[in-house]
Amino acid sequence: MPDVTPNTYDTVLYPGYALEQAHPDRLATLATLFGMTPADVSRCRVLELGCGDGLHLIAVALGLPGAECVGIDLATAGLRKGQDVIRELGLTNITLRHMDLMDVGPDMGQFDFIIAHGIYSWVPPAVCDKLLAICKENLAAHGVAYVSYNAYPGSHFRDIVRDMMRYHVRECTDPQQRVEQARELIRFLVESDTESTLYKMILEKELQRITAFRNSSLFHDDLAEYNTPVYFYQFMEHAAQHSLQYLSEAEFVETQTGLLPLSVVEVLHQITDNLIAQEQYLDFFRCRRFRQTLLCHTECQLDRMPRPDKMADFYIASSIRPETTELDLQARHTVTFLGPKKSALKTDQPLIQAALVALHEVWPQALHFNVLLETARAACGRAAVPAAEPWGDEDADILGDALLRAYAGGVIELHVYPPRFVLQPGERPVASPLARIQSRKGGRVTTLYHRNITIDDPLGRHFLQLLDGTRDRAALLDDLTTFVVSGGASTLQNDQPIEDPQAVRQRLAAGLEQKLAELARLALFVG
């Protein structure tokens, strides 16, 4: 058997990326929704276990300059990479340490948020136990811990392929060959089976998954020595041993039974009224294979039924847009709004329609609930009134209830500390310094919304690197023209490359403002 140790992460680097679902804002938002009083996100302490190259934590530290971020990892190659980025960014609120999580003790202090992504299922049982012990001992009283892991029953399908691949490469020690031969085995099995069977369908689906995986992901996940999924109830039994309780999933929409057929929901409630059991049955129904569970101390008193008035604690954002441009807010016509990930919302309430239009107009920026409420009232022709007025309270209740339902359906986002960025690039535009660094090394960059996007074309990446605040529009065009003329990229007209420098400049100038606007809408510009 090949030697598989934590040092394999030094041999095969696992590139980091931003985890929007594990950002302190997301964790604090869900904690607030369920009645907790989490720490002020802008001044919180964050610990990430198994931080790799620290990219996620670096992005957090950049967006939260008043926070203190600490990451630990056993592999050194990723840490060195992250430390280089930290030095280039000049960040002073983040530390990446070469450290075994088994050595974490009380001396590290208390953290408001603890993040453990991609560890629990991929380490020996003793390390799993220590991970949850840290979540108990080093978590502040009103803190939130994020733990991700592979889950059953969905991971049973993954296990079928994993076991076969690991057997096939059992004598192979070269990482690249292990990955290539593992994929080739599953491809061979799919192509060799001429009948349309359930087994072939499973293999085809798994082949799609491992083909989409980066080599490093397949090497460290499916081909790793440890990859031990658990049922949700088993994970929560383990967490309870450390006096930790279930708060939510990091993706709130994944906890909602309202998205299931009513008949299914009724049977589910007949089977059990226990929250953990209900979540387990949801996993059975959805064949879930991966969870991102949030934990808190058992001493925390939670409100399991969030109320509409809780919306007043949040900022709201959404890319939702009305299906029609002809809205009459004085009438009660049903309007369909199209949201992210093929979600949709229908309403005949003018107040709700006005609020959703307001969110669409400022996206990706967020509006505080009170601002959104007054904006919607004004759009409906209603003057602002004291909150004590009965109909004023009714407006807040109507909007709060609608927003809570929309959040449960994944239509809107809630924030306690919305991302900081600008939609107007300014005379000398400044893009996120982290995104500029990333664009030098590849196409994947992190936005100020803590999201990962890909800029595939060389011209787009070079353009992003130029946005350091030293160039006005004319200087940007000069540099872009030189880059194209020198062969760094090409501009086309009628599907043919433009070679004349003046024509290149004119072509670039025609699309400059549009490109700046696109980057602004991706939340890439700082003030």
C-alpha cells in the first residue's frame, strides 16, 4: 500500500478557495436567525482547522480588517503559499501556523467562529474526536462551529467507485498516475457495459463527478486513505458527546421541508417530531451525500421557529428580477420574480413587489430591512409613518414574513455584515488586491462577496491586474493595446484578429466601460 500521510498535501497541493457558506457573516446570520447573540462580525476571532493555503481565511481577513484570523495546517507547502500572499497584501490580522490540530489546547484561546472544512471524513477517528473537542473547548459561549463531512446515504454510491479505484491503483505510488488510472478504470467500466442497467447509471454519474474533479481533489478525496462518511444522526450523536448541539446547515434552504411535496411533509411529521430525526429522514429522501453542519454549545437557547420580526436584524440582497418590466404597484396583479438557481417567487402584494424591485436595482449591494421597507412604502405611494401606527406595523409584518419565506426558499440573502465594495469604479479603478494576485496565477479569483468566479481569457485577467488605482481610462487603454499588439491576447472583428494598433485601441475603447461595469457587478471594486 502506498504511503498516505498528511504530507501528501505537500506533494500534491490542494488549491484553496473561498467558502461563502463558511464566512463569519453567514454563520452569524444563521445564529441570529435562531435567537443567538453572536459576536460582532467586524471584530470577531476566527479559527480555521486544516486551512491549507489559507485562501478562504485570507479573503475573510481582507474583508474584515478588524477581525483576528488564525489558520492551522499540518502540511507546509500550502502554508508557505498562503504566507506569501499575506505578505504581498500586507495583512496584519491573520496568522497561518504549521500545527497539528491534535496539539490545539486551551492556550489558543476562545474563537467566535471555528471552521473545519474537508477534515472530519478524511482523518482517523481520534482526529475526528479531537476536532469536535476543539469545537467545544475553544468556541466562545455564543460561537458557531462549521463542520463539513461526507454523508450517507448518498455517499454509498461514491463508496462503490472509491473502493474500486483504490484497489486498481493499490500498487501505484505516483500521484498523477494514480489519478489517471483511477479515472480510466471507471471510464472503462462504463464503456464496457453495453446494457442500460442501474449499475451503469451509477457508474456514469460517478464518472461525471470524478471527471469534473481537479486532479488534486480526486487524489485527496476519493483516493485518500481515509474517507469515512457518516449518517447525520451519527454525526450529531458524536457532537452531543462534546456538549454541542445542532444549529442549522450552512445552506439554510437545505433544511426546509416546505420545498417537498405536502404529502411527504405530512408523513414526515407523522413519523417523528424530533429535529435530528427529521433531518435524517430528509437525507434519506434526498439521498444527500455531503453536509455542512453548524454547531453551537448545548447551553445556547435557540428559537427553532424564526419569526418575521427577526428580519429587522438583517441586510437583504438578491439578484431577483421581475419577469415583466410593466409593473403597476397600485394594482394587485400577480407578478413572477425570477431568482438565483432557477428559483422563483410569485406575489400580488404591491409592497413585496416594490421591495423585490428595489433589491434588483441595487444588486449586488444589500439594503437594511428598515431602508428596504421605507423604499417599498415610498414606491407604493405610502408616506413613512411612525412604527406605532397599526398599518405601519402591518407593512413590516407583511414584508418580514415574505422575506423570511424567500430566504427559506433560497430566493434572497440575509447578512448581518454585508460585504464592502463599490459599484462605481471611479476615475482610477481599484480592484480587489487579492483578485489581482490570483489573476496572475490562474483564472479563478475571489470577489469581495467571498465568491469564486473564473476569468478564462488572458485579456480579462491582464485587465484585472491593471486595476491597481494608478491608471485612468487612457492609461488602461494604452496598456491593454500594448498587451494585445505584443501577442498577449487578441481582439476580433468579424471573427478575424485585428492587427492594426489603432484599430485595436478603438475596439478596446468601445467596450471599456461595459467591462468595468461587469466587474463592478461582480463585486470586485474597492473604494
